[in-house]
Amino acid sequence: MDVLFAADETRKTFANLGLWEKGLWYVLILVSTGIFAWGMWRHARKYLRGRSAFTLDRPGRRVRRAVTTTLSHSWIRRRDPVAGLGHLLIFYGFVVLFIGTAILAFQDDFARPILGFDFWHGWFYLGYSLFLDLFGVALVVGLGVMAVKRGILKPFRLDYWRPDRAEGEYDRKPYVIGDWTFLGVLFFLALTGFLLEGFRIAIANPDFEVWAPFGWLLGQMFIAGGLEGGSAESARLVTWWVHGVAALGFVASIPFTKAVHMLVSPAGVAVRDDTAGKVLAPIPADAKPEEVGYGTIADLSWKHLVDLDACTKCGKCHEACPATSSGYPLSPRDLILDLREQAEGAMGIRSALHLPPLHEERESILGDPIRPETLWSCMQCMACVEICPVGIEHVPIINQMRRRLVEQGEMDPLLQGTLETIYTSGNSFGEQKRKRGRWTRDLDFEVKDIRKEPAEHLWFLGDYASFDPRNQRVTQALARVLNHAGVDFGILYDAERNAGCDVRRVGEEGLFTSLAEENVKAISACHFERIFSWDPHSFHTLRNEYPQFGGTWTVLHHTQLLLELLEAGRLMPKPLGYTVTYHDPCTLGRYNGVYDAPRQVLAALGLELREMPRNRDNSFCCGAGGGRIWMQELKRDDTPRPAEMRIDEATSLGKLDYFVVACPKDVTMYEDAIKTSGHQGEIELREISELVLESLDLDTVAVGAAADERETNGKEPV
Ligand code: SF4
Ligand code: SF4
């Protein structure tokens, strides 16, 4: 104990400071913490004005998640380990230096004067010095990594280019200045901290200070340069004040600068809704038109207001977004930043300080700053939500603004027409209900009408699988495979309606509700054990969103069912030996986490799978999702469309036999993209069921040929 707290190895915090100087220091601390507290209170007040969001269930788990993801940086390191490492070094450097300062304050202001206990000596002091010195270096290295990233490497995600505005229409200089100031201030604090240490060591050069190796090295350099004794003390005193005032200034600035993310981002991770974007909240039945969706900043929920401040401008969502990279006027990062500016101008610090608003209207968000074409560009693919390191929920925010546009009747005419078609016919093709089961006519066996006789499985088809000629071939292939495996299944025939997944995602909640209610009623009247679908959109909505309407069943994607059949030996495929790549549909992968079943099916068929660089949770949307398949083109330049980019990505892997998909909309999008991207003849598309059928050596030609010739009324998908 004596050695641990030996009296010699220590230093004086307020060495050579008079009483008034100490008094001034404590006054500055009070001013700094007062400004900090006021700023944070303004933020809290802003969040309190938000609408209620959802129940904060399982608080222990939420806190654990925030702590573990923050400490491990697991979300920050994803897909950019270098920036992740830089941030990790800054984080731990800053936290350790902060804790070190807090320990010092505890010692000087509480333990020694009040408890009479002085612990800042001996081994404790030496260990403390070593620890803070090393973590100070970590902070500097981390800042260096980030500076190189921003200043030299300049990746696309950090360049602040906006896809929704022409050059000159926007000014991102304040953000650039803010980013560099944040790095610069942290660097200045670390630098002045080391200088302070070096000057102090240069005064008397005690041997034990070698425990602060980098400070000691600086001290030796100062001594070698003739700076020691009294002159070193003068330099130390000046640096003490500069460092101290800068540190207090930094604390005071936290609520007003990029530094606020240090507090709000972990909070955002803690309150993140695990089902955000996947399960959309219903509109309360008694909601007035002005309460539907988000039309003003005051409409946002408190959670979404927290999200706006949590954004670190890392640009990961900007980089992952298929709309941004293919020339649509949307960047999820800019959307969040625009909303943040609006929230600040309407009810945050900017408004409290009476600074002029950045946009014409203080409260409104639709039109200015968020343009309708920005909202309609979104494919609701969840790539942004999935990669955001601080748990921001772009997809439900966009969906809420779409709801308000739909409520106001501000839709593109094509979308409006499709919604009317769905309303009148129950499907997006405008086909008569009785034609939904027509694809079964070409089969050489009966498909049960599950409304009339029970079956083990209810097959929910979806519109594309029912009516689109190319997709009907897949549907028939799957039916033959299942029949071959002896699966007992039936369909709803004309009782099935569009499942409503994309209707909900475009913001037409009223139509979605009526579709869901009709389907739940029809399905509930049938007798079955499980539901399956080869349409990931239907699969997703039946599985995750119909429980809001009383429909709670076991729902499978057909790849999961096929895998079960293969594993049970009910399908005995012959190895096909093709080389293929597989595209993860957003609604199957990111929405539902089904990544392995399709790959295991492909492996069971003896296929060599060559993965595209963007696979699994990093998959790239085909461009059809979120109702985009029903809307007019909004692209602003001639960059390839998302599906064309994906085909380019696949063909860059070398010679492949097939581009394999597991979604009807992907069949449509990629068949088209193979032609328009100029890769026709290089690669062909297959839905997974078609490969399973081929591996079974059944008569595959009969179904395809019959389907080609069958009557389709000459209708194209709407
Ligand atoms: S959901 Fe997809 S398309 Fe929409 S903003 Fe996010 S990444 Fe972009
Ligand atoms: S929203 Fe998330 S991913 Fe996008 S820039 Fe902000 S912190 Fe980064």
C-alpha cells in the first residue's frame, strides 16, 4: 500500500496557480457545463415534442446492446475496417483521457479535501501516467487515420455530393468545416496535452516520469533544446490555460456541433426499433388527415428526432443506397441531414437562438427541403437501415412522408393508376379474379382449392407469380417439384388478393389494410398447417405484418420448404454442375434474414456458387422494391439502372451459367436487365425452382412450352 501510494511519484494539478486563478478555473468549469447542459436540454426538449414512437420494451437488453455495440464498434467497423479502427482508437483514446480527467477531479475536489484521502501517488500515479500517455497516442493515431480518409483518400461516401440537387443549389461547406473542426479540436487537445506533459517534465526531469513515455520523450527534446527550469515552467503555465480552456470550450460545444453524436448515437442505438422498416406501424383508425404520416417536422416521433441528431455523416447509407448510386434524386444521408436542419430551425437550438431558418418554411418538410421525387425514388430496400452504424431508421421515416403525400393525393400518375387497379381488381395486373388460378391448367395434376378441401400447405402466390407469363413458368415448375415430392398443397384461387407489401411501402395504408383484412379472412377460413410463397414480398407481409390483423401463421419461403424436402430425402436431385451466382432479394434477406436456405438448395443441386461482391445483407436491390416497379422513371442521368449494375457485377465474376434468383419481381427485372445491359447470350436467368425441376429429370419442356403458348390476354405487368 505504501509503495502504491508513495508520496514522491506524483504531480500538482494547480502548481503555481494563485487563488484567483483557481477561482477563475472553477468559474469557467461552471460556465462550460452550464452551456453544455442548456444545449442538451434544448435537444431533449425537441425530442419531447415528438410523437410517441413505440414501447421501449426490454430496457436491459437495449442498454446492453448500446454498450456492447459502442465498446466493440461492431456496427462502425462493418464494411470499412480502416475507418472503424480509426474511430475505435479515437473513441478509446478520448474515453480513457476523459476518465483520467474525471479521476483527477475526484482526487482534487472530493477525495483529498473532503475525505482526506490522497491516492494520486506512487504506483497508482505511474500506472495512470502510462495509461493516459498510451491512450493519448491512440487518439492521435485515430485522428490521423480519419484525416487521411477524409483529406487524401476521399471516398465517395464522404464527398457530400447530392444526387437530388444541381451543383450550386446546395452548400455543404458548413458540414465540411464542422467535420474538420471536430477532428482539429480533438487533435489540438491531444497536442496541448502532450506539450503540457513535456513542459512539466522539462522543469525538473524526475526519473519516474519515464512512465509517461511520450511526454517524457517530448520533455527530453525540450531540455535538449534548452527549454528547462523557469522557462519550461512559463511554457507549462501558458499551455495549462490553453489546454484547459480548449477542453472546457469543447465540452460546452458538444450540443452544438458534430460532437453531439458522442452522446446521441449510443442513445439512438439503445432505442432502435428492431422491426423498423420491416413491420410498419398502422395508422390509428381515428387519425385526422393532418395526422397521417409526416408532413411537418413536428409530426416526427421522438425516436426519429433522436435519429436526426445521431447521424455522424459517415455516408455509409449514401454509399449503400441503390437509388443514390444509380442516379435517382435520393440520398438517405442527405434526407436525414435536411430533416435535422429543419428540426433545428423549427424547435431546436437554432430556433432558440433565433437564427434564421435554413428553409423557407419552419415546420413543413414536404416540397422543401424533402422533394416528392426524393421520396418516390426509394426502393425501401433497407440497405441504409441495415448499414447505419447508429441505428437510424430511414425507411419508416420515408414511408411516413409517403403516407402524407398519398393522403394529399400527390402521387405519380402511374402509381395512382396501379393502386386504383389493385383496389378494383385485387391485383396489380388488372386481371379478373377468376384468372388467378389459370396457370394450373397446364399441369397434369389438379391443384387443390384450399377453400374447399384442407391441405398441409397453403400456397400464397402473389400477383407476379400468378399473372406474369414468365413467372407463371416458375410457378408451374415449383408446383411440379412439390407434386413430385408428394407435398400436400392448395391455393386460394380467386379469393387471393395482392398481399399488400408494396402497397404499404408506397404509403397507401388504407388500401393495404383492406387487402390484408380480405386475405386474412380468406386464409382464416381454410384448413392448413403452414403457408409458403415463392414471392418474398408476400412471404414477408404474411409472416410479419398480418399478425397486426389477426393472421398469425407459420410462413415459409419456398427455398426453405425446398430445403426441408431435400434434407428429408423427398427430392433426390441429380448434380447439375453449373456455375452460378445468386442474388439475395431484399425482402427475403435484409427483411427476414433468409440467406442460407437458398444457398443450401443450390449446394444440394451440385452447383458451384460464385458470390457477387455484394451479397447477403449487403445485397443490391434490383430497383423494383417499395413500389418503384409501379412508378415512372425518376433517374436523372444515364448511369445504369440498379438491375443493370447487378448484372454487370455478376458478369464481372467470369463465365457463369446462370444468374439465380428467388423472387418473381427479380425474374422480371433481371430478365429485362440482361437484355438492356448488353449481356444477352453471356448469362441466363433461372429461378431456383427451375433448377430444382431440372435436377429431378422430369419433363421440364412440357410446362415451359405450354406456358409460352397459353393465353395471357396480351397484358403486360402494370
Ligand atoms: S431503403 Fe434503399 S433505396 Fe431507400 S433510401 Fe434506403 S438504401 Fe436507398
Ligand atoms: S444516416 Fe447513418 S449511415 Fe447514413 S450518414 Fe448518418 S450515421 Fe452514417
